[in-house]
Amino acid sequence: MKSNLLMLTALVSGSLLVTSCGKSNNTPAQNPMNAPVPVNAYTVSQEQVVGIDTYPGTVVPLNEVELRPQVSGYITNSYVQDGQLVTKGQKLYEIDRTQYQATYNQAQANLRSTQANLERARQDAERFENLAKQDAVARQRVDYARAELNTAQAQVAAAQAGVSGASTNLRYSIITAPMSGRIGIAQVKVGSQVSPGQTLINTISADNPIAVDIVINEREVPRFARLQQKTAADSTFTIQFSDGTKYPHAGKIQAIDRAINPQTGTITVRVSFPNPNRQLIPGMVTVLQVRNEDIGRQLVIPHKAVTEQMGEFYAYVISGDSVLQNKVSLGTRVADKIVVREGLKDGDKIVVEGTQKLRPGAKVTLDAPQPPAGPSAGR
């Protein structure tokens, strides 16, 4: 009995020793909560910046008119070449005038006939009036003469209206330019039949000046309203073509649309530009560049040093051997960097690599610092 008890005691002691040794050899040592996080630092400094915001834009004419016929018929003549400049009142197209000329001539003849009847009725009325004064004719006959005079006057008025309508249709059979500008490519040919108000014959648009339409967010409306107060064009508004070249003339705001689109929260802004050489053509897609407040020497940091939380932006500033989380106000994106308008100052050291492992007050250890880059230009 005593022998069995001694053996059991030895087995239990051996098991505890093996378990203890296993825990000592296999469980890794836990890192302390305040272990420094290795990071790369960047020294905040000023750089020369030209801050530019870009917006996709569409070239639109400031004035454009569609040419549609106001009478029906066949196109019998064209007095203009596609794409040429035209002046207001210039003859452009002719619709078959035979019917309208005949109607006008008939209306003129009808007017002359009613005018002759009116003259006769007036003379009869005067004669019966004189006879009535001498009691030489019944009063009823005088009344008849007056009624005939009134009827003749109404007939003349109706005939004059007929002449006016026929004259208008005859005039509409010649289509003239309602404004000066450049005419497009005709949509109909000589011999084509056209209908009033339906057939599009051609379009005239003004070339110079011309405009670019952009769409902005409603939050930008106050800024563009201030820019609209500028009466002269300057370098605030410029155009970049799709091939990267710059348009040589600056623009100014022509108009801001009357209302914000409730579905998109955006509004259209129209910027006008001189167009002496017709480099801007309606319908062309361009990039409108708008200079912002980030001009001159500005604080610029790498964009990857910025963290975002709930729509707000932060940078980790190194203070001694720990970091502080500073809220920053950002400006123009400049290549792989961004302008900081508020929240940092010249000479601050910020974390540029390793931000994903940080929290406010975390201990850090510095790897090789990253020096600031050279001058930057806004895009």
C-alpha cells in the first residue's frame, strides 16, 4: 500500500514538471503595450506652388439659332456655303415661291376691289345724307347707306389682313440669317420638301466670344460667386486641350445657372473666352483650369502621410518619442503631395511611413528620415 502511494506521488510530480517545462519552452514572450513603432519621418517645409483645380468642360456657343422653315414647300435655292460666316439679314435659302406669290397677288387685287367698293359706299352715304337734310329721301334709305359703308370698311380691313398674311408667307419663303455667326452643314438639299416648324435646315452659332460649361458642387458656389465679380479676364480661368496644350486666352465667368439640381446637388457655371482664331468649336470637350488660393510658397506634405477618419483628415506629428494626431485642412493635390492650409507648421516632423500602426500618444522609433522634395506645381 505504501509502495503504491509513493509511485503515484512520483508520477504526479513528473507530469507537473513536464507541463511546466512545456510552457516555458513553447510560449513566446508577449510584447509590452508601449513597444515603439518603427516609422519614417518627414520634415514639413514650404514649396513654391501654383494651385489649380480642374473641371471637365464642354464648349458651347453664347448664341445659337436653329433655322426651321415657317412655310411649307420645296427648297429651290441655296445662297450660302456650308461652314461660312454669315451676317444678320443675309439671304440663305429659298422655298418655292410660286404659290405664295400668286396668293399675294390675289390678296392685293381683292384689297383694291374692296377699296373701290368702300369709296362708292362713302359717296352714296354722303349723297343720301345731303338728301335727307332736304327731306328728299326716306330716313330708312340713309340708314341703309350707312350700313353699306360700315360693311365696305370691314371688307377693306379683312382684305388688308389678307394682304398682310400673304406678304408674310411670301417673305418667309426666303430664309435669312437671324444673327451674324457661322453657319453649319445643311441638313437638307435643294429639292427637299420642308414643313413649317419641323424640318431643321441648318444652325447658326456665334464664334467669338464662346463659352465653356462646367458643373460644380453646391459647396463651391460661394467661391465662384466671388470669382464672378471679376469684370476682366485674367489667369484665374484657363483651358487645357485633350492633347495637353494650353489655350492662349484667359476667360471670365459669364453666368451661374439659376438653380441647383436637387438630384445631383450640382450647378452649371458658364465661362466665356475670346475665340478669334476659332480654336474652340461648339461641342468640344476640354479641361477648365481654375486657379485657387494655393499660390506661392505653401506647406506641402506627402499625400500618404494623411489619414482620414469620418470625413476628416489628420497627420501624426512626432513630439519627442511619441506622436500627436493633428487635424489638418487640405488644399491642392500636387503630384504625390498635397498642400496643408491649417494644422501644421514649418519644421514639424510628421510620420510618412507606418501610420497604419499608430494611435495618438503611441511611442515611435525613427528609421531614416525622408527629406522634402523640390518645388512643385499644381495639377
